[in-house]
Amino acid sequence: MNVQRLSFGTKHHFFGYYGINPWDRTSRYHLALETDFHTHRPLPEDVASVGLVDRDTHQFTPYAKTSAFNLQQGSMMHWIGNITTDESDGVDAEFTFNDWEDGALISRALNPTTGVVRTIQGAIAAVSPTARHAIGLNYERMAHCRPVVGYATNSKSSSIEAQPEADGLYQLNLQDGSTKLVLSIADVIRKSADKRMIGRRTWFNHVLFNTDGTRLLFFCRVRQETGFYTSLWTVNPDGSDLEMQIPFGYRVSHFDWRTPTRILVSSDIVDEMGFVEFTDGARDFTPIGRGVLPNDGHASFSPDRQWLLCDTYPRGPERLAQLLVYNIDENRKIVLGEFHHEEQFTGDIRCDLHPRWALDGKTVTFDSVHEGDRQIYLVDLSLSWK
């Protein structure tokens, strides 16, 4: 398989999370962060350059800087399309990245052609595929709940309320930059009716719109003595019709939407840990890929929804992280590559591959440290791979 290095240079380059399209509409420019470190969790004073990697030249062009990022999920960068000017050129007008302003988390919308930057009042976690809004999370809160996915802050952990009424999911208007709270952490804990969770430090993470922008998936996580409890929820983008899909007490990990109503998740809700599919609200859990797919991984559907892209954590004495695609109808796996990650890359500085589809389904990119530094790699899926 044709694995190529996309980013080069003396510094480190990475995108971050999986299931987000990093390419502009021309499939030439790939969103990326650039840092001069990658072996410690970012500190409040650490800064990343925000920019684009050119697929043809491999050149990274910086456009801004941010200290609102982490090594696992980057700065949750998104192309948001041309929402304020003429779309006739067919090129995305703006991309977003999260940032700090006067001690508050915000996001910036930057037009790389004009250099114009707008401010959105909240840190973006997910962008609707059909509407001009996003969902935001409080990454400062996550710095005190699960630091590996939070943004470094000098605020005191004691200032974090366990289950607040005034923090949770925020709807961000991508056009006028306004924000409003649509679902609180306290709302979800009440809805769970699980008395074991009351009073414990709680946070939301990994928000994802369905394919037509009408529903959201997200985790609600609650600290316990060691580790955390996880539950899986769906809700409308305005905070209505909240439903718990998997209650606290089960293992729940990564997920994606196959259709507006069908969900894939890795969980032990059926029996052992593995991928299952189910319908929003029906809880008709059906195992998928047992014995072929790994029991967990950062899985996402191809644009035509016929293939799954997935990875594994480094495994075995050689610590090889596997990158694979899986044909759903044929129950068939194709390994795209295996990548050695040195033992130091664990915990907060690990480098999950976090593979990502291009919109045309012909290209996959992923982050890796198999050559020692942290860089972005590309797999060209030619016709022969199928």
C-alpha cells in the first residue's frame, strides 16, 4: 500500500482527532498544527502554529498561533465552508481552530486567502454538515477532568463545579459568532437517574453530528476513584429529545454515524468488548466484524458508507499500531500498514493514528510517530486496493 509522508521539516505536525475531514474542497490543503515539542503534555505557555500542509509541495504554511490544543485532539480544526461570501470559487473560505481570549475559550474562523479572522464565542467540538452552527465544549473543564483531552490552563481545579447547571453542550452560531448553552451537565445526570453518579466530577466529550445534522452523539463521563464511568447519549442540536443509549456501567469507546439513525460504537453492551451497530432510540445492538475488526479503535465510515476505516493501539512486543479498512458487506479486512511506536509514546503523549477520510473516499491521512517525530502521513487508495 502506498503510504507517504505528507508533512516534513524540523518541527512536529499533526491534525488530531479522527472522523473529521481535514482537507479543503480541492483536496490539496490539509489542516495541521505545528509544534517544536511532542514529548510532554502541553503547558499553558506552549504554543502551536495553525496552518495548512500543501499536498503537492509538503510545505506547511502558518496562519495563526494557539495555546488551546492538545496532542490527542489537536485544536479540533474544521473547514466550515464559505458561509459569509460567494461560494462560486468552490474553495472553502474559512477553517476554524480553538483559542483563548482574555482567559476564555473561543474559536477563530480564518480565511486563508484573505487573512480575515473572525471570533466565535466558544470552543468548537463538532460542526453540523447541513447548518451554519457547531457544538462547543468546555475544554478548560476537561483539563481538570481528563487532562489529555483538555486545554492547559492556570485555573484552579477547585474552581470546577462537579455537576453544573451552567456548563455542558453549547450551540455556536458560525455566522454571527454567538453562543448559547443547550444542555447542561446537571440535566444529563438527572436524566440518567443513576444515584451512583450524583456529586461526582462530570464532563462531556466527543460530540458528533449525524449525517443530516439532525442529531448528536456524545459521551457523559463521571470520575470514579480510578478511571471513569461512561454513558452514551443522543440529543437534538437544540438540546431537546435527550436519550440515554448506553447507561453508566458499561465500557463505551469510539463511535460514528452510518446513517441519520444508525450508530456504530465499540462497547461491551452485548457481551465482550467489540463494535456493535444500533438504531438511535431502539437499542437493537448487533455485533459487527467480530473476529475480524479489533475490539476497539478509531473507526469511521467512508463517504459511501460501505467501508470502515480503523486503527489499533500499539500491540505486541514490537508495539505496532495497525491501520486498516473493513468492507462491511463482505466482512473483509485490508491492512494498510503497521507502524512502530516507541515505548515512550504512551499515556498523555501517545500518538493514536486517528485516521481520517478525504471527502472523495480516495485518500486517508493519519498521525504517527513511527519515524521518531510526530508527522502526518497519507495513504492513496488506488482502485487496486479494493
